[in-house]
Amino acid sequence: MRLDGVGRRYGARGPWVLRNIDLDLPRRSLVRVEGHNGSGKSTLLRIVAGIDAPSKGRITGRPRSAYVPERFPAALPFTAVGYLTHLGRIHGLRGPAAARRATDWLERFGAGGHARTPLAELSKGTSQKVALTQALLADPELLVLDEAWTGLDPAARDVLDRTVAERVAAGGTVVFVDHDPRRLAGAADARYRVSGDGLDRLPAGAGTGTDARPADAGTGIRPADVETGARPADVATDARSAHNGALPTGPRVIIEAEAPGAAGHPTPRDLTGLAELPGRPYVTRGPDGGTTVRLAVAAAHSDALLRALLAAHPPWHIRAVAPAPPSPPPAAPAPDENRYP
């Protein structure tokens, strides 16, 4: 999707809120928009999402889009699941499928117990979970989040962080604004600042005043520098991890990620260091044999592992996130021809 020369003002003679905006939003990308209050961030996001129309300029290549506003209008005459089922039908889903997806997403965000609660009776945090669910029902190709983490509990914020990674890994585009400079710090493929009535692209790693990442926000992964907990040198060079070849038991998630900067190939010691990440993932090289690795981790630890990869400095590029297929049963031992009955 691309914006060329886009501008927006309210009224034929009103001042320009945005003017001459050029913005490229490629597939499989995470884009952060920054700026002070009242700078026009929300106006830009509404235009990107198709909620608002530009006063001038051209938008091309708009994909199937979904939008989570800063303030969700909760005073509507529906229950949570009734509202979401209605919106699912608008997205082209059949009623039962829409209700099932709505319930699944509410459960994932920890709001399943409020499915039958009238919207007007929901708390701010639960209303925000409904707003997120309506945006995710139909797997949007473009997801636009305007302060979408506001009001969420820590567990739901973690779920949203992972959902963003999943959307990007699936080939989608996510554009977001958040007041917390640590939100997905270092993970964005591009960062822009709305200033005056224009839009400036920020260089990678640049501090931006109130949006700068605090110096103590964490050192990231830095896989080549990981020393603590390193395994002995006899860890196999195909990186079967600190588990010495043992996969995590129970439900697992596979995360395919590309090394930061894609400079050179990860060394065995780098991959051994990755095995010390949250959940102590089982690490193998990706199919390209280069900078891509696959990390298998118990499902209970997958959110923490994704956060660590996204918050690395520089960040890892998440290429895919998917449940692991069930492990095959152990093979029966070969018959011993030297044994006698």
C-alpha cells in the first residue's frame, strides 16, 4: 500500500493537519508512527486504515484492513459476542464461524467470561479486548493500532505483542502508535515521526525525545556476545541446543527467525546462546542454512520468547510462528538377531 501526496484538513479553509505525505507500507512489515499529542498521528492512522478520506493525494494498493481506535465506543446495544458476530458477518464470515472466532479471541485475551456481557457494562480494559477482537476476526492484511495497548492487563499486552508478530510473519502489515517508547522497542522495520503537518522517516536506532528508548530498557539478545550459561564446546554444530537434542515435551510452538542484520552465518556458539532464552528453546538451523534459525519452545513460554526476540537490539526478524506438529511416537527397537527366545 502506498500514500502519495496525501493531505488532510477539516473544512475547505481549515488548517492542514497533514500535507504532502508520502508513505510506503510493504507487506510483512511493522511500522511505528511517533509524535507529540495533537501532531496528527491518529489522523494519519485513520487515513491508512480507510476510516477517514484524505483531502488530497492518492492511496493505492489498499489491502483488507482492520482498525483499533484509541477509544472504543462501548455504549452500543449489544453483548460482546453479539457485536463481534455482527461484525464478523460484515467481514463475510457465517454467523457460527464469526461467533466461534469471536469467542476464541476473547478467550485468548482473557475476556471469555464476558462474552455475554452488554458492551455498556464492560470495563475499559475488557472493552479494549473487544475492540482488538473485532479487528482480528477476519485475519486482516493491514492492521492499524492506535494506542491499542492502553488499558490492557499485562497478560493481554503480551498476547497483543505476539499477535503483532504473527500478523507480520504471516505476510501482513502492522502500523501502530503507542505512548510507551518501550513497546516493541527495536522491532519496527520503519519508524516515522509526524511533525508540523509532515512526516519524517527516522533512522534506525535514533532517539526521538520522549519516544527514545531508555538506556536501561534492556540490552537485547546480542547472540554473538552471549557467554553466561554457554554449553560445552561439544554441543553439535547443527545447534541441537542446550537440551542436547531433547525437544520440549507437550504442546510446542515453532518460531522461525532471521538473525539481526543478516551479516554472516550464526556460529554454533551463537546458537548455543539462543538456547538460554526464555523457555530454553530447541534451536536448529533454518532450511536456507544461512541466517535463519528455528526455535522450538513449550507453548507456555512462546510469548516470552517472542518478546525477547522482538526486543533484541538489533531485533530478530520473525518470519513465521506456528504450532508444532505432534511428536511422532518413539520407534520400536530393532529386533536383535543375536537373541534367542
